[in-house]
Amino acid sequence: MSVVKILCYLLLTYHLNEAKETKGSGAADAKQRGVLKPHVSSSVFGLFVEGEENCALDPLQLHTLTSCGFNSSNPLIIITHGWSVDGLMESWVHRLATALKTHLIDVNVVITDWLLLAHQHYPTAAHSTRTVGKDIAHLLQSLQVHYQFPLRRAHLIGYSLGAHISGFAGSYLDGSERIGRITGLDPAGPLFEGMSPTDRLSPDDAEFVDAIHTFTHERMGLSVGIKQAVAHYDFYPNGGDFQPGCDLQNIYEHIAQYGLLGFEQTVKCAHERSVHLFIDSLLNEDKQSMAYRCSDNSAFVKGVCLDCRKNRCNTLGYNIRKVRSSTSKRLYLKTRPRMPYKLHHYQFRIQFVNQMENIEPSLTISLTGTKEESGDLPITVPETIWGNKTFTFLITLDKDLGDLMLLRLHWEGSAMWKNVWNRVQTIIPWGSRRTKPLLSVGKISVKAGETQERTSFCAMTDEDQQVEVSQDKVYVRCKEDTQKQRRRKHNRLVRAP
Ligand SMILES: *[C@@H]1O[C@H](CO)[C@@H](O)[C@H](O)[C@H]1NC(C)=O
Ligand SMILES: *[C@@H]1O[C@H](CO)[C@@H](O)[C@H](O)[C@H]1NC(C)=O
């Protein structure tokens, strides 16, 4: 009971006060902005130097940039944190800065410290996002004016409220040259969801905007992360509402055990996952997570969205392909609960033919490829099968199987069916094979999202479509499929220089 109260209290503090508060005249004065006006910054900027304290930059004292080692011929990344409960810089900031610096080497990494304003009630902190955005815009303008630093070489990465701050920084700099890229890591939801594009992060704020949404789980009409698309590419890992390994089911137990700290950890786990997915994309270059455009997550888990034509798929994180489009694209993917987060996505398509009895099959499938085997994958077809029906579903694996060669299918039968069947069998001795319960399987194909290869499977003998309960049935890559693949490989070789 008291636990529920605490939860309600915490969630309410997120959306206390009038939502209109953050709306304002910002975009208008940005447009009137002319020359560089003197500006007193309420944020502190530090150039990240590995193994040392951040070197404090003062936009009004440009010699501090030189003495800190800012190199204007290199690109600039500015990391901006979000709302702060304890007034301390969270540890992910250092991790992200280190990953950027180690991976990209010739880059200036700057950290925005707005803890003074962030360590307030949420609505107050949210209200300060424009102010901090203006501070960043001034820093960038100083660099532009005094170092001829091109804005398109700046990449702003903001977490939670920091995502909207980065957006405001971009909208204050809406002259002829724009910021190159803004990445929103689970942009904050309360007081920003449903607002006009000028009052939150939006695709208009930079040449290219991407966002990763990881905690849009709604409680009492609000979610910590923003649900709506706010970028050119919006990624929704695992549907975006919650993340594997964060375990909301146990939230009450966790609070009972660890008190408010437990609540905070649970909230942070999914919210902060956006940051760790981004770090993962830097650290594990050979394991880049691919995401696919889809109307929503329920369509995605049916496996119908693994298409990469016309920029429908893209890489999550730092190495995204920066393709601008007029509309926001929503991309979905599944991930592992831990780093490296990458999973391989496979779409299964199974056709049932001329099925005369109503059955609810639960199947076990296993796949063998040229590199690996999948192991047993239990599948429950969610509907009764009758007549001719094709089912598709999504399977994810943490390994790359290589070219698919062989598929093993095992029909468990439904529990009820099995009982009936066993009982019936002891009463009536079944003479002919034909009277046993049979599953008639037509075409089976598997498409790998990551390689875009579709493989069709055929039974070993042509006329044999039937699968009996508890029987293991083996399918191989169809002959015409093998030939097609050979042709493709051949063409590739011929075309190669
Ligand atoms: C700035 O970085 C470039 C590499 O991008 C390097 O060649 C140059 O020496 C650096 N300048 C200084 C002053 O360190
Ligand atoms: C299933 O399709 C086959 C042709 O492929 C057809 O002969 C058969 O009548 C269909 N069965 C049902 C129940 O629709």
C-alpha cells in the first residue's frame, strides 16, 4: 500500500504544474538573433580529457579552449545530461565520453554541466531546457565566429531532458548553417509529449536527428520517455516501452527491498538503456544492431517488417546511415538484455495446407546454417488451424547462423490433443497411418533481416507434406533455391573487379 503511494507520488512529481510552462517565445527570439550578444551562461562546459578532470571551457574566454586542447579541425560532440535527482553527474556521462574518445580519437568531446538547474523539481528543470539550449547555441556561435568552426561538424547527444535541450540549441541556430546531427537518448516525455515541434526535440533542429526510445511504458497517462516520433529516425528497441533485464514485474518487490533507491534503479534501467545501446554501437563495431521500419511493435513481432528496401532499415547508434526524409521513420528491433545488445532477426513463414481437423499446433523448430545451429526454438501458433493458412512470426537469435541449410520441425501437438490421442489410441488399435492426427505443411521459408536473404525449405521427398505428432521432420533448402543462390553468388563474382 505505502509502496503504491510512493510510486504515485514520484510519478506525479513528473507532471506537476501547468504543461504550458515550457511553451514560450524561444523560437521567436531565435529568429531575431543577429550578431553575437554577450551572454551569461548558466551552464558549465568541460572538454573531456581522458584520465583527467574535465577542462573547463568559458565561451567568453576563448583562450580557455586553446589551453584545454580544443582542436577546431576536428569534429565536436556535446553530451548533455538530464534531470538530476541527487545533483551529481551520472556515471554514464563518463562512460559515453570515454567510448567516443577511444573510438573516434580525433574528436572534441564536451560535457554540458547544468546540474544546478537540473537538480530541481522536474517541472522547474524542464522549464530550464530552453535556457541551457541557448547556452549551447552561444558556445557553438563563439566557435563559429572565432574559430570558423563549421556547425555541421557538431553532433549534440542529449539524454532525457538533455535531448530537448539539444533540440532547443539547434532551433536557436537556425541560420543558413545548421548543426550536423542531434541524437536524443530516450527524450523526456512529461511536459513535452504532444507539444508542437518548436517546443521539443524535432527533425527541424539539425541536418539529421535520430532518437532512441527505451522507456515509454505508460503509468497514469504519462511515460518517462516520449512516445511520439521526434526525429528523422526513431528507434524503439523491444517496442520502446520497456527493456529486457529491467524487470518491471518485480518493481514492487524491488521497492520493498531497496526503498526509493529501488524505484530509481528500475526507472533508470530502462530509461538509461538508450545510452548503453549507443555506447554499445561504439564499442562493438562488429555487432551493429539493425532496426526495421514498421507500423507498430505488434506488426514487428509477427515478423512482417524485415524489409530493407528504400531505407526501411538502419543501424542503431553512432553508425546510423544519415538519410534525411520529410517524415519520421519508426524503426523496431529486439535486443539482448546485456551488452553486446545485438540480436539477429529471422522471419518464419509456414503454410498449412488443407488441414481437416482444428488444431492448435505448438512446434519446435531448429535451424542449421553454414556457421551455427540455432538450438530448439519453441513456437506456439496463436490460432487454431483449419484449411489453408500461412503464419509468420519473428525469431531472434544472438548468433549469426550463416547460410541456412536445414530445418528440423517437431510437432508437440496441443496438450489436449495429445491426451485425447493417447486415450483413443489405447481403446482403438489404429490400423492405418492415415487416421493418425496429421499436420499438413506446405511451403516454409525463412528470411534473415540482417542479410535480407530468404531461404525456402522443401521436404526430403516431394509428396510428403504430413507431419505426425512427436515426429521429427527434416527439411532442406529447396533445389531451385540452391540454384538461385549459386547464380547470385556467381553474379557477385562476375561483377567483382
Ligand atoms: C588537430 O587535429 C589534427 C587531426 O585531425 C592534427 O593533424 C593536428 O595536429 C591537431 N592540431 C593540434 C594543434 O593538435
Ligand atoms: C487449399 O488449397 C488447395 C489448393 O492449393 C485447394 O485444393 C483446397 O481446396 C484448399 N482447401 C481449403 C480448405 O480451402
